[in-house]
Amino acid sequence: MLSTKKLFILLLILTCTACSRKEPIQIPKEKEEFFGVWVYKYDEYGNNVKNDNMLLAFYKDSTVSYKRCIKRMNGHKNTIVPDARIIKLTDKELVINVNFFLSINLDFKIETLPYQENNDWFMKVDGALLRKLKPGEKSDHDSWDCGDEAKQDARKEEEIKF
């Protein structure tokens, strides 16, 4: 049987290992077109999907912010990751590491690498055709209808009070 001291040390080691933050990779110069804020907005009332929005921001320090809101007629799914590290970036895959209580990896399939068409940049990730925001262009991700009506109603009430 483990003594209390040994059990405490074992739990401490497990906690530190589980919560350890993986070091980000350095994005090579030939992949600099990834840097910036990419958005996807899709509104359709077929296939049980009301709207599907995605924001993916690549920063020069090899971190990423990610937000995805999918609202269906019968429910919704939201994923918000304000600060993750890029641990793998290839022509086919992006892997980011998220550290909450545990270290979790999120994998994204890169279907189309960034390409320029007229004055806009696009890339396809996980089935979503993302457009890169131009310098100075703001994202409207704070106004996305992510299916959490209670929070949205509370925000509207606060706005009315002011």
C-alpha cells in the first residue's frame, strides 16, 4: 500500500505531466501565408443546419485562436479555444495543443492550402472554405448566433439597461 507521501508525489507528477504545455513549432517562411485571421460563414436551412461559422487565427508566435459555432434546427455545438499552440503543420494537417486541465490535441484536415484569388486569400479546413480577413478588416464573430439564446437574451437586457 502506498503511503500518503508517496501518493501525493505520484499525484503531483501525474498532474504536472497531464498539464504540461507542448512547445509550439516554428512556422517556416514558406508557410507564412497562414498567418492572419480566417473566417467561414455559412447560412443554410437545409440539411438541418441553420448556420455554421468558424474563425481560425494564426499568430506569428505559433499560437492559434479557434472558434466554431454550428447551429442546427435541433441543437447546437460550440467550440471556443482562445489560446492553443501549433504542434504540427503540414500541407494536409494542422494539430493544435489546448491546455485546460489536461493537454488535448485538436486535429484539422487541411483540404486546400492558402491560395490567392483576385484580392482575397482562401483555404479549406475541415470542409469549411475560409477567407482571410484583410488588414484592418474586423471579424463579426462576437455577433454569431451560436445557439445559446439565454446568454444572448442576457446580453440584450444588459444593452437595454445602458
